Amino acid sequence: LSFAWTFNNNTLYVQEDRRRFVSQETGNLYIAKVEPWDVGNYTCVVTNSKAGRSVQGPPTPLTLRSDGVMGEYEPKIEARFPEMTYAAKDSSAKLECFALG
């Protein structure tokens, strides 16, 4: 499976950059330092390359809060590593760790 996100029903995928990251482990979209132009509807697209099929989820709205309340995303480090991670010699391994808030 691979995960991608679209923004406001655009056919182009949200591009990963210094502020945006799509976890290929969970499918989650992370946006650091949300800006006013990030406000809108995000839709996850899951693709199964073996079956040649894609499925689109429901839109998830992103809004800015002006009251300063952090809600469920208080500052914290989130890391869910397996007890053991294996990698072949000379290959790459990716470990995901996020600073939220």
C-alpha cells in the first residue's frame, strides 16, 4: 500500500516538503507550522500497486484556531518503534518520530 493526500479536491497530490510529511507506515499527513493557506479539505488516497487500485477516503477539514487552545495535539514527542527493526547491509531504514504541538 502507498498513501497520498489531495487538497480541496485537487487531482494533484500534496507535495512533501520541509513542512509536510506523509507517513507510509500509517498514512497520516503531518503538517508543521500550519499557515492560513493550509486551511481546507484533505483527502487520503490509498493505492494498492499489486491490485492496480486506489481508494479515496472522506475529506478531512483543517481549520485554524484563533483561541490558542492546542486541543488534542499538545506538545509531545511521538515515536512508535517496533521492538526490533531489521535492515539488510548497505540498505536504508526509515524510523518515524514526530514532534507534535
